Amino acid sequence: MTKTVCVVGAGVSGLAATKHCLEEGLEPICFEKDDDVGGLWNYHDVPKDGYPSLYNSCSINTSKEMTCYSDFPIPKEFPNFMAHKHFKSYLKLYAENFGLLKYIKFKHEVVLIEKADDFEDSGDWVVTTKNLTSGKVEKRKVNCVMVCNGHLHEPNIPNFKGLDKFKGRVLHTHDYKDFHGYEGKRVLIIGVGNSASDVACELSRHAEHVYISTRTGTWVIQRAADQGRPFDHVAITRFRQGIPWPYLRPFMYHGVNNRYSHSKYSLSPNTRFNGGAVTISDDLPNRILLGRINMITDVERFTENGAVFVDGTELDNIDVVILGTGFKYSFPFIQKDAIKVENAFPFLYDLVWPADMEPATLAIIGLVQPFGGLPPILEMQSRWAARVFSGNCKLPSASQRLQVVEKTNANLKSKGLNSPKYTLVVFFIQYIDKMAKYIGCKPNLWKFFFTDNALWRKLFFGPCTPPQWRIEGPGKWQGAKYAIEHVEEKTWYPLKTREAGKHGKEGIYDGYISLLKRFLLLVVVFILVKYLFTNGYTTFPVKS
């Protein structure tokens, strides 16, 4: 008998989960409480409690070639960093191309997921749903569950002293839509993450003034790197991320701090550069330079008309406070004892499987915070989960999974990293490779080095695009090699809107610089090989 799988949500992860259930011979039933696919990217003009929400000017922070599903590249005509409407269109194309819409029940909310009476023997679940149009409540028994509802719908509202006495308007970035209504206002934004910075930069063009309060500071990177290349094409390569961190750190620091001296802009974090605490913003340093935004320290307390900060400074006549303080996550619709969470640390094996659950018939998809594109990670989690449900992949025993998770938790605690900011962080290539190894679709670099060296150079030195995990093994896609080889073409295609002028003799300097870069590359490879042989280093270091 075909196994049935309940998929909660039809966003980026829910669509991938539905597709890969079908590919594994499973029968998915996807419930989406909104009226269309997209999840977070299904934009609405008015924010709704319990739903993810975007501001109207939001664009993706990773390039299209690094953000696509592995067997369905984003059309070359689309911008490299798409506005939400483009990305929503892409998700709709994906759903239509793979015939997923007929498996989705829109305007259906999952109210409760609980273990069936015979769970210990069958692993089955009872799912209670509510039709939001008719109000009808239904129960059904399923064999497996994939939770794909994301973690960006429950705003984190810190308990700031005196905030309840502040007479101005207070809102979270979740509820911000556009600049209308903020013209001429004095705005204080708490936090300096991606959303907070976007909102601050937009409002700085219309408000009287904008202040950003940050407890720790941040490193700011732009979407465009050297020569205008998407930054993740440069940062996320197998070569670069294979360099031991002690050697990579100074190069990364120079790259991040070279364009803007973060300390002079009052941006630099209070700790040593460690590759974390990164904000992607093209505008923030410029808005600071123009005097439209001021960076200030952490809030000590709020007053009726402003705030007092930990360094003793005070702001008055603040009209609006916007909290860019991130999101919490919880699973209120899942039986309480199913998932253990301790101080924001989820006891999930590889951030997917409840550590001590047996049989393992519940998978959490999307509870990660990567440096890199999110959709490829969610897709790989879905591929892995579907193969486990179908019996084509095996998990360690519950006791073994729990031991691994407890060790990870203890390691984070020992380093003082057991906070929501760090517990969900994963490194793009390493995390996907780990799951790909479980599946059997991790690219064999040694094989391609000898059999197709041109492709190997793309795999190793080029941007680590999602089709790399479709080049061989289960789920192999015939178009993977072509997609990898034509990244450059698709990247620059939407920019070729006029016949650009030629550089003439100046172009020779590009040749000299290219040769210099190749020489430096050989030096780095030599240092790396020497380090590996000297230290016996075989694993990627944990950043400290």
C-alpha cells in the first residue's frame, strides 16, 4: 500500500516536499492555509497574525543561480536578486511544471498533529485540519508528516524596560509594509539584521531621521562583489570553503572591511571577526555616510517619548519604534511531547529528525539559518526525508541520534553559542553535502577530476550551485551539467540591455590582474596542501 504523507505548508519547503514525495512513490497531502503557493513569498498588502509577512520592497539576498531548486533553474530573464514578485512567480512555475497544485488543499489550516494510538507499532499520525472557507473540521490518519511551515511568522518581542510606557507607535518588521505614514517621523529601529537594515534604508529617504540601535554590531556585505559579480558566486565555492579557517579569516576580513571601515561607520561588532553576524545591505553604509541614519548602542530603557541607551546617551521625540528583533519558532499544532526544545535549541538530528522518536515518521523541514541560499537546503532536507519515508535511506537509531544531538548542544553551550542566533546556523556546502552523502548524490570530485576536468574546475572553483547535487546518484538530472556550465551566461543575461562600449587598450590590465590572481591562487593551494599534510587536517573547522 502507498504511504501517505501530510505536508504542512506550500511554501518553498512544502513544494519541494510534495515533489519529492511523489518521486519516491509516496502520496502527499499538502495543507496550505493561504490561498496560493509561496508561503513567505505570497505577498499581502496587510499583515496577518500567524502568517509570514514581507515588506513591499523586499528582494532576495542570494543570487538566483544559488537560490534555485537543483533541477529547475530560475529563468535566465529573471533578475539576479529578485523582488518578491519574481520569486513568487518562480515558485508558481515550479509547482505547475511538476504538477504539484492538485496535491495542495488551499485555505486549510492544520490544527493538530498527534500520534495515532498504535504509533509505536505503525508510526502513524492523526491530522486534524480546518477548512477556513467552510469552517469544516476533518481528521485523517497518515503514515508520515513533513512540517514545512517555516519559522518567520512568530515575531520575537523582547521585554524592553519601559516600552509599555512609550507613547509613540511600536511595531515589528513583520508588520511593516512600506514607507507611507512614516514621512517626517523620527524612527528608532532595534536590530541591524537584513530586514531591519532594509527597512531603515527605505525609511531614511522619507522620515525626518532614522536611528539603528544594535547590541553587538554587524559586518555589512553587498550583493555585488568585485567586478559586480554576485557576492555568493565568490564566497560560496568548494575551493574557498575548503581553506582552513585560520588562513581564510584574514582574507575574508579584508574583503568585508576593505570597502567600508566598519569601525569608522560605528558598525563593527564587539567581537573578533568570525565570519558570522553578517548583514546583506547595499545601502546601509551609504545612508550612514549621507547622515540619514545614525548607529547607536543598545537600549537600556524606554521613556514616554524616546529611549536611554547603555552608554548614557538619550533620544527624545521619537515617533516610531520598529523592532527588527527576529522571530521565534514553535510547533503549537504538534503533540507537545513530539519535539523537545531547550533554550531555543531544537533536539533534532541534523535539524530535521526528532532525536529520540522511533519510528522516525516526522520530519521538520526549514528550521535552519544558513549563510547561503535557503531553497537548496530545504530541497535537500525534503529529498532526504522522502527517501527515509520510502525506505531508501536509513537513519541511525533513536539512541544514536540523541547522543549526537546532545553532544552538539553541549558543544554550543561550552562556547556560549546556545542562543537563537546560533542554534540554527548551518554552512551551505557542508550541510548540503552531509545530507547528499546520506542520499548518495554528493558529487565525486576525484572522479570528475580525471574524467571531466573542465567540469571539475566548475565544481571546485566555481560557485557551488544547486545542480551540483544532481550530477550523479539518486535523483540525477540530465540537465545538471549544462546548468553548471552556463552559470556565467545566465547571470549576465538580464543585464545585457544595450550594446556596451569596449574598453580598448585598458582591457589589457584585466589580463595582468587575472594572471596575478592565478599566481596567488597557486600560492594559496600550496599553503593549503602543506597545512593538510603537516596537520592531518581532514574536516572543516568550527568557526570560533
